[in-house]
Amino acid sequence: MGRMSRASASLPSALAAVGLAGGFLVARRTGRRELGGALFAAAGAWCARDWYRAAGPGAAAGLGALYVAAMGGSHPLAKRIGAWPSVAVVTAVTVIAAEAVTRAAASN
């Protein structure tokens, strides 16, 4: 797989955070869920491409599935702990996983 520096390994992780937290913020501020969804989808597509390049198809599929599951899982979690705490939790889990996978692939 391609080599990534520490900074480039962090870029898709940062974009995943933008997609999850930023998508929620856009939807909430504008009242238009489709705008938040568009940001979520665009960031996810960019991340998937970078994850594929950094760690291969299996890692990209797994991280992509986690990204989508995080968005879906944030809804029932929000009923228990609130919207912003839920977004923070699923974003943190996704970013930590993405960092771990991409950095492990870069060190091989």
C-alpha cells in the first residue's frame, strides 16, 4: 500500500470528523437534513478514497462501514445522552479507528 506521512494519515481522519460533526451542524443550523447529508456523503467519499490508497480495499471497506454505522448509531445514542454528546462519541470512535488503521498500514 502507499506510504503516508503522519500528517497525511491524519487528513482523512479530520475529514471524517468534518463529515460527521459538520454534517450534523449544517443540518441543525439550516434545518435542511439533505445539506448535512451532502456534507456527510462528500466527506465520506473523500475518506474512502484516501483510506483505500493508504491501507487497501479491506481497510477502506471496514472504515467506510464504521463511518456509516457511526452516523446511523448516533441517532439512537442521542436519545440516551443528547445530540451533541452522541455526535462527539461516534466522531471520536471513528477518528480513533481511522488513525489506528491508517498509521498501522503506513508503518508496514
